[in-house]
Amino acid sequence: MNPNHPLRREWEKVISKSGKSVKRELHSYINSGFCGLTIKNKPFLNDWTDIIETGVKYFNYSTNQFTLTDYRGYVFYAQDQDAFNIAAMCYKGDLSEMGPEAMDFIHGGFTMSHAVGSPKPWKKLFIHSAFKGNPPSLAEKAYWQNVEMPIKLYKNPEIILKNICIKTASFIGRFYRKY
């Protein structure tokens, strides 16, 4: 999402209504579920809270739902995530935008794997899914590569079996997949 995206222009109205101003141009849509900050940047949480309160007061923001509508043009379509991005636009402190590699949506990630959708890696039948054209994702593979440390989540036979299934499903996915 570029700085001149039409939705950002709508977000500027929220920023103005909150009594803040735009301090930075963002070049992406930041996932609020993947947020970390230092004590020095704790004031960002106040900005985020102010934007949510402005949304509740003036823009029909609901704290009880993730989305209110199917219309992406709505200013708070993905409520907390949109509020997060609006707050990021008016935050003057340190901010790092990472791309889709940050959550292993594409290769090159090194920070966190995020398995979106359903079923989750701990419930997925990988070979069955591969024959439907859905090979294991990077995040699903990473999940099963990290179930032994720091806390062992499964017994060795289950880990071994899942990893065999993932390798088999990955092999199937080389020849058969949905596009």
C-alpha cells in the first residue's frame, strides 16, 4: 500500500479528527499481530489507543469484531490493523517496515513464520492436502521444524511421522499444485 493509496487519504481524515498529524509515509500495510517495540517506543501504544478511540467515537469502529463489512474501502475494515497503520502514519519514533518475508509468506524470512488459514500446521493432513494441490507452506514447515525446542510439544514418533509427511507432500507439490 503506497503512501498515496486512496485508503491512506481516508486515514488522514481519522488522523485529523484525532488531533494528530501525518509524520511519515508508509510504503506497506503493516500487520498489527506482528508488532514489537522497545520501552523507548512505548508511546506508540498511546497513539494506537487514540486512533482506536477516535474510530469508536466518529467512525463506527467496533471493539467486538475484527471486520464490520466486506467493503475494503471502509476506513476501519480490519479494525485493529487499520488503526495500527493509521497510528504508524502519525508516530514520529522508530519504525521498521518489513515485507511479506518477515512472516515467511515468501522466501527470505528470518523473524517469524505465520501459518495463515486453516487447518493449522498441528492439524493439517499434509499428504491429503498435497493431493488436493496444496503443498506445505514455508510457515507450516517451520512449525514442525521447531516443535522440539525450547519446549517439546510432541513425542518423537509424531514429530518424525509429520516430517516424513511434509517431505512427501512437498515432493508431490513439485509436480501437482493449484495456481
